[in-house]
Amino acid sequence: MTDVHPEHAQLQADRIYLGWQYILLHPDPGPPPKRPSPVEEESSAAPPDAAEADLLRRERLQEDLLNRPVRHVRLFMLVLSVLILAAPVAGYLDWSFALLGLLATGGVAGICSYALLQGDRAVKYRVTEQRARDERQREERDKELFKAQEEHARRYREWQESKDRHDRQLAWYAVAVPDDLDRIDVAGGTLPGWSALITLLGATRLYSGGHLTVLDLSEGAIAKDLIELARKGGDEPLVWVLPVDLPKLDLGATLKPEAFADVLAQVVSVSEEHHTTRDLSFDNAILERVLEVLGENATISQVTAALRALAQVGDPRDDLRFGLITATQLERIGTLFGRGVSDRVVIERAWALESQLRKLEQLGTEAVRLPPARLRVVSMDRQAGVFGNRVLGTYVATALTHILRQSPASDRPWYHTIIVAGADKLRGDVLDRLMDACETSRTGLVLTYRSLTPTVRERLGRGHAAVAFMRLGNAEDARIASQHVGTEHRLELAQLTETISESLPGLDGGYVSTVSQMDDPKEDREEDRTDLVGDITESTEWGRTAGKISEKERVLQRSREFLVEPHQLQQLPTTSVIVTDATPEGRRVRLADANPAILTFPKTTLGELDEVREAVLALDPTADDDGDGEPPPNLGPPPPRLDWRKGRQ
């Protein structure tokens, strides 16, 4: 069972890591639910006693308005009673009539007083009833508020669980392909994008205990961060910058004459667009015969001297004086083709061979024994000529091909990995032979193409290979790529990918040769190696830039939908990679970010998305509790410090 806990995660040697896929299985639940509050009570500024007093005042005022006529009648009756009483006393009225008047006025006054008393009781009753209604309403509000608070508590607990699951979930899952693939073709991309991809791929291969050879034909120093990262980890990479380091490059020095002739013939063909197999075999025949004359371990300068003699160019006595050829060899060369030596075809081909191969005359003239290194980089100097760099690149690729053909198949696939950056600068037949040699020797091969030329389109994804697409500036290339991937795919693109791509500066400077500084062999020493995560942060521009931007939390949780369409492929962020590979379940299409600094993020796992799902469900069958068919990702602390020594063989 695969352990997906980040603290236990380790790079696996049987996987080729191409980036990380941004997926949030649990969306952001948003703000917490609002707590209910007694709005009515809070809006009432007066205390209960003041409210009752105000109600009583209003009721009494209303009652007074209604009873004012009654009071006036009662007052009139009382005054009339006094007058009636005073009349008999004064002798103006008989007492019998006065008593009847008093009885009448007193009765009316009593009735009015009783009515006023009843009104006062009614006021008190209405106040009491209103107080009871208010109390009942208050009790109802309290009950409703209590229920609302209980519901809020339940919703808040659910929100808190969702928030915790969202905050603790993993966001970046590894995008890797198995090592049973023969090759990875990378189409499109910019120099910074290639730098990120090669840094990630190379660092993970080195950490897994493998060896890496980078042939950089891009003239952009794209392996510069990888070199610094390897050096920070304790390795001492070897860097050849051609043509300056050509004298110390001994690649191909141990090849047999037949293989050496084939390599040189391939180098010559780089300048001729319509060079046919017949022409190649003719050149190969001339070079094989020349090498037979020169014997074993012939140098390029000796070959060019013999070709000058064969082509009747210059004074052969100069080559004799410098010891490039001997008199016996010169005599044999003169009779090498019999009467054909005067044939214009042989002379012209010999002249063409000499004019091309003289660019390699310094090859291996100052070769020294170099210490073993797990990372070797051969680069073309951007200050050199374009044609000269094509010749040098073709020579290195062809020589590597023959070395691989002579090597036994490795027990471990991709233990030795070759990366050719700018492979579209090589001829198609050179690429075919390199692919075949890597396949038979089980050597991993990564080819990056700047544009989809007809030669590239014929070979893209051919055989058992994965294909990765990066930014394609050309509209036609973008159309071809979208057809290859399929426009029905909807992928998720993290805003962090776009932000870092926009803020990262371009590549500057170039390689610094290491072999030119090594005059004496050094012993291979095992140094204490620091952690990979820390090295990425400290020694790469990717790590420093991502560290600044990742502090802005608003960027980390945003993403947008990405459609595989031509205009979208032309606007891909620098480090975005669309990876397509075949599986038993069908072809997979994933959008990855090749930024190596993502490994340093706390929510990054070295497990793949499907693997994490299966592992979580196996550990907890009830993990899929939200009904969306997606189990929650593994939760855990940040990734561990990855020690380079753990991957050493």
C-alpha cells in the first residue's frame, strides 16, 4: 500500500517527474454562517419598565380624550347640585323639589363617575393584556432564537469541518510517467520554461540515484539552475562549453574506425539539406578508407590532413612537417582510389569533408582524465557561429549514439538519462538513431523541440513515448498540438502558475566551463548532502521567486478553467506543461506546472492524484462523506527535508 503522507513521501526511482497538478478536491466553503441575533430586542432602546410606563401614558391619554365629555357632564351635574342645594336654603325653592333635583343630578354624576372608573379599569386591563402579549411574543422570539442558534451551531460545525478540510487538503499532486517509457517528447516552450522542466526532471533523477547528460543546443544556458542545484547538493558537475572546451572533449575517442567514420559522415551531412543515404554511404566509404590508412586512434586533425591530400588542396609538406601524416601514409592516400583519385567526384567530396571536419580539428587534443560526475552538460557557446554549433551538436549526438550502441542494456531503466534541448536543430536520421540506441540500452531520452517542423511532427510521440506540450507561439504549431491533445479536455490552471511566470526574469548569462579548470584528476569524494527542498529554495531563481509570491495567500487558492484550444496554447504560462501518455485505462491528459519550487510548498505531495485517492479510500472506506464521489486528500504536515543521500545507489 502506498503511503501518501507527506512526511513519509519519497521520490521514486521508477517515475519520471514532470511537474505538479493543481487540484482542489474540496472547494472553499466561503465565509462562516452569520450568527442570528434578537433584532427586535436590540432595536428597542427603552427598558421594559419605561415601555410599560409609556404604554400606560398613551392608554390614559386616549382614555382621557374619550372620557372628556363624561367628566364635563359630571362636573356640570355637581355644580347644578350645589345650586339646587343653595336654592332652598335661600328660600327660592321648596325642599321637596330640591331633593328631587339633587337626586337627579347626583344620579347622573354617579353614573358618570362609574363610567370613568370603568374606563380606568379598562386602561389597566388593556395594559395588562398588552404586557401579556408582549411576554408571549418575547417567549416565542426566544424559542425561535434558540432554535436559530442551534441551527447556526450545527451549520457552523459543518462549515468548520469543510473549512478545515479545505485548508488542510493537498493542492499540488505529482505528475509523473512510469519509467517503462522509452522517451519523452517536449514540444514548444520558452527558454525559462525549458529551464524549469529540466531543473525539475534532472534534480529528481539525480536524487533518485541516476546519472544525467544534458546536450544543450538551445544556446540559452537552460541547465544553469540544475548545475547550481547539483553543486549545492554535493556533486561536482562537468560542463563543456563548445567550441572553447573542444580540446578537452574526448567524446568518441574510443570508437572503432568504422564507428568513427560513421560519426564523421553524419557530421558532414548536417550542412546539406538534400543529403541522401547514397551520399552518406559514399562519404562513409571515403572516411573508412582514410582511417584504414591512418590506423587506430586517428585524430580529427590527421583525418583532415589526409582529406586535403586526397582532395589535392594545399601543400602536403606542411602536414608532413607538423607530423599530421607520414610520407608512407601520404603515398598510400595518393593511390587509395587508383585511377579514381583524379575523378572529380572523389576530389569534391574529399574537399567538402575537409571543409566541414576542420571545425573539429581541436577535438581531444588536450584531453585530461576527469573525475566521475553524475551530471554532465555539453553546451554550445552562443558567441559561436550557428553552422559551427550545428556541426558540434551533431557530432556530440552521433558520438553518444555510438557509445550507447556499444554499451550493454542497463538493469534499471532511466538510470542514465539524456536530455537534448533544441533537438529540432538535428537532422531526422540523427534523431532516429539516437532514439533507437537509447531504447535498446534502456537509457532515458528527453527531447525538447522549439517548433513543430515536419521532421518533428513525424517523430512526435512515435513508439512508446509520452508527449508534453508547452507554450506554442506559432499558430500552426498550436493548432497541431490542440488536435494531438484533443479540444474536449478541460483542465484547471492555477493562478500561482500565471503569477510566477509573469514575475520571473528571463535567463541571463551563460555556462561557466568546469573542465577548463581541471588540470589534474580529483578523487571522487562523498560529501554530506543537504536537503533537496532547501537547495531549491536557496540555489534556484524559481525557489526565490516562488517564496516571495507564495506569501500572498490570495494567489494560492485561485484557479481558472483552461481549454485545450490553439489560442489558449499560445498563451500558456511559462512553466505549464500538458502531459499526455498512454495507460491501460486509456490516454491521460494532465496540466502540470514544472516549476521546481512547488516541491517546497507545504501542500505538495509526491504522490499522484489517482494514487492518493486509492490510498485514502483503502485506509478509510468512509472517507468519501460529502457525496461527490471524491475522497478527501491526505492531510498532514509539510513535506520532509529530502536528503540527497537517500537516493544514492
